[in-house]
Amino acid sequence: MAGADRFDLAVVGGGIVGMACALAAARRGRRVVVIDRDAQANGASVRNFGFVTVTGQERGAMWNRARRSRDVWAEVAPQAGIPIVHRGLVMTARRPEAVAVLEAFLQTEMGEGCRLLAPGEVRRDHPHLAGEGLLAALWSPHELRVESRQAIPRLAAWLYAQHGVTFLWGAAALAVETGKVLSTRGTVEAGAIAVCPGDDLATLFPERVAAAGVTRCKLQMLRLADPGFRLPAAVMSDLGLARYAGYAALPQARALAERLAAEQPDHLIHGVHLIVVQSADGSLVVGDSHHYAATPDPFSHQAVDDLILAEYATVFGQPPSPVIERWTGTYASAPDRAVLVDAPMPGVRLAMVTTGAGASTGFALGEEVVAGLMNEGPAI
């Protein structure tokens, strides 16, 4: 790339945050290049549920980012040939303490458009949720689900074809200076640079990443064979109410957390909560767990999978269908922040989602980063 035309924005990282920065700049008519060390996106952005979650995101900035990102997904997906597989969320509750959390949530601004379903309504509208002890469920219309393994490559192809974004796949960024990225395929010159490294904590600006306390979170994921029913929406359970900050920060969540600690301690130790989404072929993506380390081991542990599948069986009232695929993913995680946006030098931003909500909030974060780099307001 040495001697090539200068770009307006160079993006390091081809995951969802990098794609979001590229889209935000391209919509402003800027010349954009994306640099990624892999041949295609291979990290957290393609190893997740593809579940764009609004309801339950941390109150305030993250919830607002999720709403904006959901709107961008809804706009971009049909243009990029990305199917929206299903919409909405059913958050089941099996304990009175969980119902109390849902009732409190509905009293906040985050509950707008959501409603609490009685057991009879749940079984009428969602007959597959036949587990014993169901007391209520929150219905949210705000979520949507894409197949992440398809969505990120198709998003990249669309950015190239429709917005003229240049992609340098298989090019490792070795260093960044104001106005240039030094890569294994030469020097890329750009007026602004967005470094979106995912969970690469060591290559670029490692001292900034370390100062923010960023580590990695490993999760275990499963794909189950078609169970013979169709989900019109994603499904979650009581465990999610104790994990997602939009619920867990409510005062009513304390009593639920205490009961879960007494009744499902192993689930909490391994960071297990339940998300179930369905693919177009009928298979179910089910997860997940959370283990933290600077370098998590790459192995999937059967005991953790068993905890996930036990919660599935409780919620659905039947054994899970056969597991046809297993994988692990990792994402950047910080104890005291949901995102890291830093300015290590003039004209450069370091941007990371540090709470596992990249698919849900990345588009909005990309708009914020690009607006800051270019000293402009939001793109129209």
C-alpha cells in the first residue's frame, strides 16, 4: 500500500465495531480502508448468537446505543442480503423474585413497548415454553436476530460493493502513528485511524488496554438439532435477570441474586445464563458461560455444557435435542466499563466493546467514534 492514495479513515479490525466505523465514515462520503490480520472475520463477531439485544442492556448510554444499533441493523440488513431470522424476546420467570424484577423493569423507561405475560398467555403464544413453575414472562418487541456467521461477511461485501470500502484481509497492523498504519502489507496512510482490536489486548496500545483493566472472557456455545418447533423470538430465563445490567442493577434484583446463589450456585460460578435463538434451518443456538483470564484455555468443558442444557430443559420442559456443534468464543471484558474509547494520539481512537455486547451496540459506537474523529455530529 505504500505510495497509494491516502484514505480518510483507516480501520484496524474487521469485526462488528470496525465494520460500524467503516459504515459511519462511508455514509459521510469518506474513503475508508479496513485492515484485518485474518482472511475473514473470525473472532467474537462471528461466534455469538447474532442476537441484537436491547432489553436488559445497561441503563443509559448502552441502552441507547442498543436501540440505535438495532435500527441500523434493521436498515442495513435487507440492503446487504442479511436475513432477519426472528424478532423479539421472551424473558421467562420461574421465581417470585424474578417476577418482581420484571415488574420493576416495566416501570422504567427501558420497559417501553414491553409487557408482562401471565402463564396462560405464555403457553398460548409460546407453547414450546412448557417448563414447570412458569410464573410470568416479559415480552419485548425490540430485539432482532441475524446469523452472525453470514452477517459479518455479507456486511463486508456490501460495504465494498455499495460504499467502496477497501478491505485488506490477511494484513496484520504492526504499529499506528498519527496519519499512518504500518502493516505486513505496507504502510497505509489515512487522515484518521480507528483501532478496533476486539480481544487482541497486546498488539496495539497494550498499555492503554491494560490501564483500563481489560481482560478476556471465554464463553461456551452449542448448536442443537432442529427440535421440531419454531421460535418466534429469542428466549431467556431467570439467570439472565441476574446478569444483564438493565435488570441486575434494579434494587429488586438483590433478592433474586440471593435465591439464585442458594439454588443454582454452579451456574453462577461458571457465569451460565440461558439464551436460545433459532436459525433458518431450525437448529438452535444455545449458550452460554463466562470465564475470565488474560489467556483463557481453548477447551470446551462438558460440565459447563451440562449446566447450560439443564437450564434449557427446565425452561422448555423437555430434554434438548442432540448437540450438533460446539465452539468457544472470547471477547474483551472490563470490570468497570461497557466500552473503552481512548485517544492515544492525535487523529487516532482505540475503540472496544468490553461487555460482550458488540453485535447489540457496535453500530452506535462506530458512529460515536467516527463523529469524534471527524469533529462532526451524527451522520444523517
